[in-house]
Amino acid sequence: MAPNAARAGMVRRVASLFGLLALLLMPAAPALAGDRAQIDLIGFSEDGSYFAFEEFGVQDGSGFAYASIYVVDVVDDSWVVGTPIRVLAEDELATLAEIRAEAQLKAANYITMLGIAVPGEFVAMIGDGVPDNDGQSLSFGVPAYGVGAVEGGHSLELARFDTSSATPCQEWFGSVPRGYQLSVVDDAGKRVVHRDDSLPRSRGCPVDYRLYGVVLPFAAEPLRDAVAIVSVYTFGFEGPDRRFIVVPLGF
């Protein structure tokens, strides 16, 4: 090998070693943690008494796909007996599409029996990619005919506070569980539509809440059956896990 080529090879090896050392000494990039579930609207019954939606995603830690279908009695503000329908993959080989299809099949009888056939529509939403928004307030109205036309003016206000839970959050996570209050503000004043006194075990150990959106039945009587969608963040395996809560607004 010629001397110049030998020196060039040595320079490349030294540069590679310095590059490797620099990578090792660089601060670690923030790890992505937590499980951010997504939501898909299934719809309402004809009389607006029932509302169904799907919550789905991939678990942090295990990497297993999951899907849950909730059927809500809007009048009583409770889950329909026998729901939610939850399906969790047993390994990473099962795809999210397969798990979602299985959950939809298991929930089909409830959807049919309760006549849930009216599509739901988001009339207002705070998307996950909206910057500089704390998710604590959301203004909305009824979509009207005409580009960008909206009838009426209403606002949701979300408040968070420490509360008690059926889950031993202090013992497990060293953290006081958080509850929330949701209010509607409009020309008629301010009214509370939900306030946590204590948390059910199904809620887990929440650390935060954010408003996600307002849903109406498609082409239905304005606001009569409107529901709010609230994101709830609970302790997960690797970070906060996002799930959804439905709150009937009682118009």
C-alpha cells in the first residue's frame, strides 16, 4: 500500500473512533413513553339515548394492540350492562386491525339491539397536534348552513383537583389521584354537568384531564343529545396513558 493511502486509511479510522466517542457522550434523546389511545365514533341510537365509540391503540411496555368499545346510556350517564367490550392481543403478532375487528364483532349484538345507527360528528375538537392549547376550555355551536356558519355560542370549562379513588394510587404510585369538573357556559349562565366526588376503580390513577371534543348525532335536533369527549391520562407502564370519557351535556 502506498504511504499516502496508508495515512488516509489511518485518518479515516481515527475520525470514526472520534465520531463513535462523540455519539456515546451525547445526551440521550428523550424517550417516547406512554400510550395515546385513539377514538372512533360508532354512533347514536335513533332517540339519542345511547352512544357508542371505540377506543384503540397499542399498549406501552408490551406493545400489544387493544380495542375497547363503550356503549353509554346517555340518559343515566352510565355504561350499558355488559360493556365495555375489551379485546387485548396476546402477543405482538396480532395486528391492530385484527384486534379492532374482533372487538367490533363482539359488540355487534349491543349495537344492533340498541339501534345504534345514527352517525356521530365532531362539531368541535382539540386535536392532538394543536400547539399551545391546555385543553381546559372549548367553544362550540351548532353547525349551520353556509361556509363556517355556526348557530349559538357555548363553552366547556374543565377544572382539575385532587380527590380520592377506589384504587390505592398513593401506595402504588406515590401520587394523589386527580378528579375533574366539567361546566357549560352560555347565555343561560354556568352549569356543572359533571363533578367527581370520588373515582371509580375503572378510572385508575389519573394525573391529568383535557377536553378533546364535542359530538352530536348527525342531522339531529340541535344540541339535545350532545356529549363531550374528555381525555384522561393515567399512570401507565412507561408514562401517562390516554383514554377517553364521555360526558352527556344535558341540553
